Amino acid sequence: MSTLTLEKLNLIYSGSTHAVNDVDLAVADGEFCVFLGPSGCGKTSTLRMIAGLETPTSGEIRLDGRVITRLYPGERDIAMVFQSYALYPHLTVRDHFEFPLRAQKAPKADRRRRVEETAALLHMTDLLDARPRQLSGGQAQRTAIGRALIRQPKLFLLDEPLTSLDAQLRLETRTALKRLQTELGITTVYVTHDQEEALSLADRIVVMHDGRVQQVADSRELYRSPANRFVAGFVGTPAMNFIPATIQAGRNGNGGGLDLETAAFRLPLPSELVGDARGLAPGRAVTLGVRPEDLAIGVPPTAPAAPRGRVIVVEPQGDERIVSVEVNSLPRDAANGHPGGAPPETTDQLIWKVRAPKRGHAEWLDPGGLVGLTVRPYGLRLFDAATEERVL
């Protein structure tokens, strides 16, 4: 197949909007690479530059070592599927599959063979004589995919092709697309804002934000070792919980180690984790991040400075519940073990999400109940307060 290389790729609109900023990337032969990010992050602009629909302000695009930066789209041997199906209403599925082959002046027998092979791969053999109005959304999108793939391009580009499908069709089409790409081994670049699509489809994921690449990794590394706070908060459902914190010298029971102090609680840092951290010292401002599955919910703790809060909402999710807890609903003085005296200092409302098993329901897990939160040590993530880069 082919390899794709992007080198210092930039795109500036109207002289001031820097849509894509110094993107460097190498996509391996046969790799399924997904660009993931929110709207306006630059992922579609990058795809359009690869396709030749946008001209880079600077930088270079190479396909199999050949510079294609200034070539017209038709000269790049690239196939692209857009979010809209873009099917001709008067043509059948067979006609759509044959369309690019006729443009290539392929022999009739070769056209028939490749149409039948493509239809079989997409499970559309019985629909070859159907027109777009007779197709479901998933079948229409598979027709668009088949029309692009039948050309056997060097590179396959997809711009949010499943967005307009309902949940069931999206899942079915996603499965078919991944199977097809694996069988054919076509180098593929896929753009989406849906992290579930990215995590399930990609060999590697390119996370973008504000025109810059934030991290390039497989789904496992991206989820467990996010490079910065943006990646940590964008990847994962529900999103990672955050709270500002300060590194402090450890109190009793922490062996002279380090603690994390927040407006809601004080948490000892396990010594085995501190050794892996970069530059942690008393007084350093950080942001604590914890994923919902790395929190355990239980009865309110007896230690006054331990994490606790009040249940706000309980959302049943099949065999589990997503529990929203107002972690800083208690006054700061009470949380630090200083009840009474001066009026307590309160903090802004902060809601954390917790994944809780459906079994073992207790009254304190109902809305309004007070609960304690236990943070699993290896689920702690710390980000520098200034740079937002991960330090633990």
C-alpha cells in the first residue's frame, strides 16, 4: 500500500486564523489513523490539505516519499468519503460502484468482477440494483464507502462519515468499516469528534486542539497516560474529574512524604508514585485528575480531611451507576478538621462523576446522601497548573 508523511504543515486563513499549526505526522503502511478533537481544532482542515482541497500555507505532504503538496486532488491517487453520502439519486448501487471504474476506462469484465467483490465485502450483493431512496442510512454510507474503495487508492480519507447515522447503524457501519480496512490493508486517515469511534477503530489516534497535535498514541496509552490536561479531559466518558491542588509536606501517617491539598480535602501521595513524578516538591501548584472508575464510593469517612461530598444525581447505566457528587459541599474549615470558631470558608461548587456498581444499593447513595470517596492510588494523575503538562 502506502505511507503518508506530514512535515511542519501549516494552514492560515484570512491572514490571522491559524487553523493548523506545525503538524508533524507519519502514517505507516496499512495503518488506520484517526484524527480526534473538538470542532474547530484543525482536524478536518488537515484532512482537506492531504486530499488537495486546501493548499497549505507552508509545510510538506508526502505519499510514498513523493511530494504531493501542490498536486491537484485527481493526481494524488486518494479516495475520500465525506460526511454527506453525495449519492446520485438516479443511479443504482451498481452504477455508483462502477462510476470510478468507468472514469479509469477499466474493461467491462474487470468492472463486473470488482463490483461483485466490493458488494460482497460490504454485504450489499442483494442491493446492487437499488437506488439511494431505497437504502437505509447505513446502506447509503456503505455505498459511498464502496464507491471510494473500489478504485483501490493508495490512501483512504474519511471525514466524519458516520455522524448522520443513528446509534445502531453507526455501530454496524463502524464494524463493517474496520473489518473492510483490515482485510484490504489500505492506509486510512479518519476524522471524528467521537472518542468512542476513535478508540474502537484506530491503530493510532492523533488528538488535536487549537490547530496543534497534543498527543499521538494508541487507544490504551492515550487513555492511561494522557500527555496533558486537555487530552485527559477530552478522552474518556464520563470525563476525568479535576480539582486544583498544592503539593504539601506530608502529615502524620505519610512517613514524611507529600500530600495533595485541595479546597475540599487533603490526600496523601503514595511514596511509590512520588518516585516516578517529575519535580514534585512542597508548594508546587498542580491539578489533580481522577477518572470516574478510579474512585470508590462508600460511607462518609471518619477522618475530617478525607475526600467526601454529597450525592447530587444517580444515573442508572445498565450494570452500573454514574453518581454525581458535590465533592466540596462541606466548608473548608470542617474538611480540614477545624469545626467551629471563625465562619467557615466555602468554595465554588465542584461536581465529580463516579462509576459505582449497580448492586449494593444503600440509602446514603440516594440524592442528598453524604458519601466518602476513596481514590485508587494508581488512578492519580497530576498536571502542572501553569503548563497543564502531566507530571504524574
